[in-house]
Amino acid sequence: MYRFVRSLKVKGNLPEAVRWAKGIADYVNTHHSPPKVHVYTGLFGDVNTIFWEAEHKDLASVEGVFAKITSDQGYRAVVSKANGLFIEGSLHDSLMGSV
């Protein structure tokens, strides 16, 4: 089992950023699922961070989803609506494997 986590630090309006984050997850879940993408926010520490998380059964699943998403014009259109919501350069991706 593999877990992909992406995070972004919110620049300003947290509720607006959360709405956008849920919208991008809904888009991916509608057009590129499985796996299902979940959205989280920090509860303490750096509370202005949004996280997306998805579990994959194998590395081929991770690669397949990324291949589909990167060529999807609709996904790019949804992503482009995030202008100004997040701190530039704060995107962080992690891929973890179960032990």
C-alpha cells in the first residue's frame, strides 16, 4: 500500500482555499478515481496548510493517476482558479510505502 500526500500553505483566506481544495479533490474523484482523494487541514502547528491524501494499491496506480491528471485540460482549468490562494513555492509532495 502506498500513500500520496500533497500539501500547500494558504496565503490568505482559509475558507476560500478549503472550498477550492475540496473542489479539486471532487474533480479528481469524479474523473480519475480510484483512488479517492481526501482533503485535510492542519488542526495545530501550521494550521494554514491544506493536505490532499490518497491511498494506492501499488506504484503503477500512482503513475497511472499522475499520467492521466497531467494530460487533463479540465484539471488544469480547475488548478488555474487557485491563483493567489496559496504561498508560491509551498507545494510539497510525499509518497509513503507501508511497512
